[in-house]
Amino acid sequence: MKYNKFSKGTGNLPEESEQVSSIAEQLREYMATDLVRSRIGEVHKLNGNSHEIQSLLEEKLLELGFKSEKRDLFKGCKVPSLRPDFYREVGESGILVEIERGKTIANNMDLLDFWKCHLCAEADFLFLVVPCERMSRNGQVTRAFDRASKRMATFFEPTTNYVNVEAVYLFGY
């Protein structure tokens, strides 16, 4: 299991940031257990899908206060049908959880998930769960976690490129 955090430091929501970090640590610890790693290993295979990974994490996410596929978070946007895999309110903000598998890098799903968090008026934090590596049919290995890490890091360099997302917690399975 790999883990990375990208943030603006304390940012604009210091109390929420502290709570979100605590929640992220609980999820990280859960994902690092031998049982969960073993179960993920069973479903993270060629032709697997993100729903299988999602179902393995769902019980813990619900226990942590998340709601599955929360609707109406984007009702004020031009694309109101968007939904995260999970959502949880935290203080004046919230956390979107997105769980990816095969299309993380190939179809820019990591960037789409970041964009969803950027658009969402009710969330400033993103938990992005991606494979560390993904094998393709032709034997190529995509290092999705490392590539998503590089891509997410660009949004949190101290420049004028900051967006309104306070932090991204990247979990690699």
C-alpha cells in the first residue's frame, strides 16, 4: 500500500484539514491491514473493475461517516448529474472519495476526480484510491499511483496555480 498527501498546508480550512487528516489516517490504516490487502489482491487483476475495490472499502467508509454516491452535490453546476463514489461532510466543507482501477491514467480519471472536487461547492478535500500498478493484456505495467502523484503534485506547488481544492489524499492499493 502506498499513501501520499498533497495540500496547501493549513490552507483556508485548518479545523477541517485536521479532521480530514484523521479520517484519512483511519482509512490508510484499514487499507494496510493484511486482511484488506489480501482481499484487494484477489480482485485487483486483469479485467477487474473499480466496483470490486469499492465494495471492499465500502463498510469502512460507511463506518467513517461517508454516504455512497451522494446525489445533488453538483446541483449548482452545469453538470449537475456528477456523483462521487462516496461523500462525507466535515465542518464547513466535505470529502469526496473516488475509487479507480483500470482507467486511472489512461482515461485521465484522476484528473476528472480532481476536477469534480474543484467544482463541488460542498467539498474541498479528495480521497483518491488508485492501483499502485496495473497490468495490461499485453503485459505492460502502468504505475498509476506514481503517475497520479506527479499529476496531483502540480496543483499544490506554491505558485499562482493553486485551485480551491485544499488537499488530495492519494491511496495506492
